Amino acid sequence: MTAGSQRLAERLVELVPDASARTAFGQTIAQVPVERWVEAATVARDQLGCVAFDWLGAEDAGRPGAVGERHAVTLHVLAPPAWDGLLLRTELPDGVPLPSVAGVWAGAAWHEREVAEMFGVELSGHPDPRRLLLPGEFAGHPLRKDFVLASRVVRPWPGRLEPGEDGTAAPSRRRLAPPGVPGPEWGLRRESE
């Protein structure tokens, strides 16, 4: 994180009501309420010079059935010529639509469609809300925590269970060596040679 990126986030907090900035793991993030999402994006582009869209992504931050925020959406844009980045983040309660920022940065349209399809986030004001990756008959949203993997339903998981789940003690490191790897005695001279 550069000092320029931190200045961008702090300046956005000054310009957008109810916004806040926090720094974690060397990254400063400007947190905005969902009601201010498009306003914050417009301020970033028009007043802070963040004219280059980089990416938009989401995470399933909540537990199914829990009260509170379900999805967190993060947006990264850049301000030339120093190419300082700005991270904008908002949190969505389950069922609250994400206002589209495709009108601010056209490149965000594809990313928003992916978030809608893979996480089940509803979009409002999107210019082209068609499916992007999955076939039309596909049911569910594969990146949500409550999505059940079909392979686990149809047949048992082909991998080994985690240590302790199958009633045995955790294997030693020596037994975890991949097949074909010689043991520790390989390459040592025997005294009889």
C-alpha cells in the first residue's frame, strides 16, 4: 500500500458522508454504506481521478440464516499517473440489491454479472443482467457458503478425511511423503561399501 493510496481513501472519507477508512494488513479500505455505493464510485472517478477500473469482487461474509451483512463487495480502481489504488468496500444484508457502478466504469459490468451469478447478489440499475458463466438450467450460486457441492452428494469425497475426523491420530510427516519419494536413508553410504 502506498502513501498515495492511503491519501485517496482518506480524501474519499472526507467527501462521502457515512464513509470510513480502516487499515489492515497494510491495506487501507474505504468502507461505504450500500446507499452511498454509486456516489462513492462517482466521487472516486470525478474528484479523486480514479479513472482506471481494475476489478470488483465479492465474498460470502455471513453465515446462512444469520442476521446482518451477508455479502461484502470490494472495488479496486486506480488513479494515474502514479497509479495509486483505491479500495472501496460495502456490505450487503441478504436480499438487498447492489447498485450497479457500470455507469461509472463500463468495465465493472462484467464483474457485477459474475458476482450476481456466483453469489446470488441482486443487482439494481445494471445495463445487462444476463447470465455470464453458468448454463440457464443451473440452480444455485456456487460461491455461497450454503451451496452444496454435487460431488459430495453423489458419492463420498475421494480425498482423505482431515486428521481426527476418521477416529485415528494425525499421520506423521514421514507418512505424508508423496508416492515415489525415497526414504531418508536414500543416498547414504553404507559402512560395508
